Amino acid sequence: MIDRGAIMHKIISRYMQTFAEETFLPAKMDEAAMFERFANYCVIRSFYPEDFSIDSITSDGADSGIDGVCFIIDGELAATLSEAKAILSRPKRNIPVDIYFVQAKSGDKYDRGEILKFTNGVRDFISDDSQLPKDDFIQRQKEIFDLIIENVAKIQSGRPEAHLRYVCTSNNDVEAEIEATRVSEQRAIAESGLFSSVDIEFIGLERIISLWDNTRNSVSAIVPTLGFTAYPEMLGVSEAYVAIVPARAFVKEVLMTKDGKMRMHIFEENVRAYLGDKNPVNNQIQQTLNDHSRQDKFGILNNGITIISADVKIQSKNISFDNYQIVNGCQTSHVLYQNYDNLTEDSSITIKVIEVTDGDIIADIVRATNSQTEVTETQFLSFTALVRRLERYFESTEDKTGMETKLYFERRNGQYKDRDVPKRRIFSIAETCRAVGAMFLQKPDLAYRYPTRMITDLQDKLLSNKNKEIIYYASAVALYRLKLLLSNGSLDGKYAIYKWHILMILPFVINKKVFPSIQNKKVEPYCQKIIAVCSQADEGCLNAFEEAIKVLNEIGLGGTRDDIRSQAYTLKILAYCNKNYK
């Protein structure tokens, strides 16, 4: 909730403007709603390294005391009830579940009344006898929460963890009264018995700036070594070293942020998420670390950690690396971090640091270092031949119109972080596939309802090596233009929830005919027409999208969100298009 009489801090205002442009927020969105989304993004992005839709975690407006709710289940963001069901239905136990609650306030002080309103909203949210008003968002999130509680037998520690974050722009120390409120409210929520742990944190000006910066900047580390040796020269690898480093120094310099939090984004290239301390291997690592008589042997008992970096240097007895990723050793890293206070000066860890930028060699390293246990092929998606071709295809396209039509395909998370590339022009594998699935496979209901499952469910069709690269680029250009038109007010914002259905209709509107198979050679000129129209910010482009919206109005807009996401609604649209665009 925002104090609308407050003056937004200048730095935060500038960051919010950048954030709004990159995420296609409507130009007319007021500062209050924008700050809520900005705060939610900064908080959740510090825990979840993947991109996500900010509207999927942000309240629609009803004043329940909560501005954002986010569920991270088994390392995945569950934005819908269907996604949560799919994750929780996996045949595994000890599934980690973290629930994040956020309230944003632009005032320059920690307001006890607002804090109490926030924590009361959380208590009401988790109650069986909820009394506070709930918008559609809070109601949907409540359904996910209830599902989690129904599945506690499968959840790590038997209950989820709760994390409350109160965000404001204060640059002052937390007063004793406010700290006492935090402690008492944390205890009160914990007494519900619904969570294995509860933590409440206040995020002020410096911290919110730091969180935003962490989403933008690459990370560097300098670690002292107890000894190292260089690998012989090899083709495609600039430098490579194996080093023994103190475990405490590794945690502090490589894994921790300045405020002691885990750098989650450094595991984006690791094919496995953290499996939890109940995992047998992780439990064994923890036992070794908790036994001071065995800590000195940790370095020889553990397989070590593999790090890839864009720049590796040896400086005296120190090793430094920039823009790095841990591609193997996620489990060890997490256990070391969790046991940081127990680590003695005798404990060490072996690290392998490789300076490499070649995507094929990185793929080989990831595969080789993760071959000890089963890894599904989908986890190596970014290294498939088609996905590598798409990266090059997007790179080969040129903006010849003078408009914002140059787009970038992000094959690996964060690969454009150090380049001067506007985030709004970057398309991840997931978002691109979502657009293709909606536009060319005619599955907007899946794109809407099951975004994280779409690639898995339709992988054979979505990512067939026989597919033409142009369908991915055409889908991205169309989605990019649609987001721009919605954000600048050229199209009514109420149609934003129909964007996947609009993408399905658009090829009919532009080509005036049913489109061919995505592997048919005729798909190329079909896509070229789509690209030609959507690349121009002119009347012709706007008219095409308006006609697609007219189709929606002709058949009738869906009632509830569930109606819109149904297959029946998709089939209704397709029947109209197949009849009227022959």
C-alpha cells in the first residue's frame, strides 16, 4: 500500500521508470501501483533467478494489507493453481515450499500502523475464517495456499516457510518500538503452526536500491587459495584452474551478498535446483560439517564445485572471476552456506574455475559435470541445436525500420546482462515458446493457464529441429508489439489478459487465411507478412491488432479468468477464424 501523499525518492523514481519501460507497464499507471510492482519484483527476483510476470504476484487492488504473494515450490514459481497442482503431484517427497508476502509503502519511515495492517492481512490470509476483503488475485493465491496445506505430507519439514517483506523508502535505522513489533508479529504468525519457519524483514532505501542493482549487474569474486594449478592449454578455453580454497572464504566471497543473503542467480546455469537438507547426500555433507573432528577432511570427501566465468585471473595467491556461474556443486554450496557459522578455518573446498564463453564448450562442461545422477533432457534445453540456431537467427536480424524491432533471444539466463540491451527486447526460451504455442500451435489456453508446463507438454512440436526459425521470430515480434500497444494506451488495457488469444487471431487477420503447418515451406512468407506488419508502429499495425480484438468482441469476451483460460473458449475463437478467414 502506498502513502499517496508521499514524495517518491528520486533514485527510486528513476529505477521505477526503467522498470516500467522494461516490463511494459501501462504508461498511465499511477505511482502507487507502479511502486508495488517494483517492490514485488525486487524482492522476489532476489530469491527466484528466472524472469516472471510481475502481475502474477501482485494484488489487483483490494486493501487486504498485502500487495504481493508469491509461491516458490520445488524451486519453481507457481503462478496459478494448475501450476501448483502439477508441481505438487510429482512423485517425490520433501518438496521445499517458500511463500513470500510483500507490502510496499513509499513513506520515508517505518510505519507501525502499516506494519500491523500488513501482518494482520497475512494472518487473515492464512485463516480458515478470513474476514478482510479480497480481490481476484488474493482469492486465487488463497486457493494455492490451501492446496499447499492439503499437501503438507509431501512438503519439506512438513510445512512451508513464510517470508514477510515490508518495503519502504526509509533511510533510517529501525526504532526499538518497530523492532519489537516485528519480533512480536513474527512470533504471532509462527504460533499459527502452519509454517516450519517465519521471518519478517524490513527493506528500506539502501536495501531496495541494492536489490534492484543485483538484478542488473554481474557479480565478481576474489577468493584466497591454499594452492592451485593451471590446466594445460586447450582449444576454446582461455584459462582453467583447480584450486583449494578455505570454505568460509568461499561462502563469504562467492555465495553471499553484502547483506549475507544467498546469491541465487549464480546457479541459473546449474541444471539442478537445491534438493533440501533432507536429501541423503546433502544430509551427509551437513553431518561432516557439523563434526569438527572431520571438517579438515571435507575437501577430500567432497567432489568440489565447478565454476564458469567470462574472466578469470590469478593474483598472487588469490583467484578472481567475474560474471560467474556455478554449473556443478549447487547442493554443496547451499549446505556450506547454511552451515557458515559452523565452519572452521580447517575446512576447505576444491573448486574448478574455467574461463570460457563458447556455448558448445559450456554445454559440454555442464553435461560432463552433471552426469553422476540422472538429469532430464529438458534441463539441457538451452544447448539443443534448434535453440542455438534461434540465438543466431535473432542476432542476424537487423532493424531496418528505425523502430524498436531489434529483438534478442536469450538462450542462457542473463547472457545479455553486461550488454547495453534493453530488457524489454530480450526474449527467453520460455516466453518465445509461449508465444509460438499461442500463435502457431493455437494453444493460448495453455500459454495462459500452464506457462511453465507448456514447453514440457508440447516440446516435440514446439522445439522440433524441423521447425522454421522464422516462426519464433515472428511470434516474438508480434508479442513485443502487442505489449507496447497495451503499455502506451493505444489498445485498451482490459485486453491485456487476452494477449495470448490475440496472438492466435493475428495471423488470420494479417494473412486473411488459415496458416500452414509450422514445418511447411509456405510458413515463411506467411510469417514475413506478420513481421512486416508488426515491425511498424503505424496505423496498419494498430488496425491489425484492433481487428483481432474485434474478433474477441464478436464472439463475446470471456466471463471469469477460468473461462478465458479454458479450451472451450479457444475452440470458439478458432471456429470463428476458420469460418471468416478462408
